[in-house]
Amino acid sequence: MSYSFLLIFSFLMLAAQCASDQEEVVISEFPEVYDFEARKVLDMPGALREISGIEWVDGQILAIQDEAGVLFWVNPENGEITENKSFGKNGDYEDITLINDQIWVLESNGTLHHIKDYRAAELESEKYKFPIKERRDFESLVQSQDSQKLISICKDCKWDKNEKEASAYSFDPNVKEYSDQAAFQLVKKQIEERLNVDYDKSVKIQPSAAALHPIDQEYYIISSTGSWLAIFDLDFNIKKLYRLNTKVFKQPEGITFSPNGTLYISNEARGGRANILVFPLK
């Protein structure tokens, strides 16, 4: 799959009922395939107050927090920690993904931590640094649909235009190398050029987590900044965008799916306890 393209990031649009092809923005609260009202809340213990990334692994939720190099196994039924293992020193860890039965953890500076055998009694990891030395802040890590690449997405990198752009870089886990240049960008300007209707310009392009839907084969990207959730096709073309209820999603920083499509979104503690929200399919 080629990533050499610009991503057009826009709101979900419906064709207008007139010959002029005018478009209107449709803002929804949450993906229609999920039962928002039937959601379940899993309160996290103090050790995961700063929960920053989650991934479904072997029937449990594997979680990280952004201050310590520790993997936490969380029971998806009650939120209890069943096991934890150290994989590295304290740092700013932001996202986690499983690819080809191996765990990768993303640090905010773009460094990737490779954990070959996450089932071992004691974990060993190797670090692979991001090739650009300028200021950068990454929070999203997701695998490509063909399981051949990892994709790291900027939240706030110096070479991007603040909240107007977010560059994404591919990493080849076979040769252990990052791409030298961005594979694509999320570009807010494309929204303004494309839409011919009033549009909420407060949306900031600063993703905080990403995941690949196991059934629909679509990418879900979530942002704590501005509180939105967007769905993309496999070429990262926008399909739908949802403005999230900040009373429910206090600080969404992680997202994953179980094999049957159940959606999990984690929130760091903000004026309360951290949690993982569970959304069943309708």
C-alpha cells in the first residue's frame, strides 16, 4: 500500500438536495455502528492514572502509561490489572500496537521500543530512534493493513504548521528503519479548500491515538485536543468525523478493538479517575 499522498481531512459530508452540488456538514456524536448508550466504564487503578495507550492482546487489554516503561495487562471485563512487567526506563510513552505477534511502544520523541516476546517472564526491548532531530511530539502508532509497516503520526512537530498539519512516518519492522520523509500528512488546509459551506474551524489536527478496525478495515483516529474521532479508509482518506462529548471523553488518549469489533477508548484522569470506555456493536 502506498503512503505517498496528502491526506484530505474533512468533516463527514452529505450531498445537498439540489443541483448545485452544495454540501452540508453533518456532526454526529459517535459512530452509528456502536451503541453509545450501552457503553461500559472500566475505572483504572492509580497505577494507570496517566494511561496513554491501549492494545487488545491475547484476550486482554495491554496498556501503557506515559511516565513509566511498564506494560499493564488489564481485564476487559472489570478493569483490574492482572499483571505488569517493566520493559524500559521511565520516559514519555504515548501509544502501543501489536504487529506480527510483537509489541511496539511509541515514545513522544518518535523512538520506537520493540518488545519481541511480551509473554516472557522478564521483558527485553530494543530502541529505534526517529531520524529527524528537530522538536517533535508523537502520540499515535498503528500498523498498516498488510502488517508490513508501522505508522507514527505527529501530534506537534516543528516542521508542521502547528495544529494545521500532522505528518505521518512509516517504519519497516523487518529492516528496523524509519522512512526519511513523511509518508503523508493530515492537512487542515485541505478542509478549507474543499468545503463550500460554513465549517467549524476550531478543529485542530493533533491526533492522540489510532487503531485499525479488525472487521471493517478502517482506521479510527482520535484526538484529545478538540475532542474528535475520525474514520478513514485504508488509504487514509477521510470518511466520517465525530465531535466527542467532553463530559464522557475527558481526555481520550488510547483506542483499540477486540477481534469482534468492540471498541475501547481510554481516558487519562482529569478531575477524577482514569478509565477505559467499552462500546459494543449494535
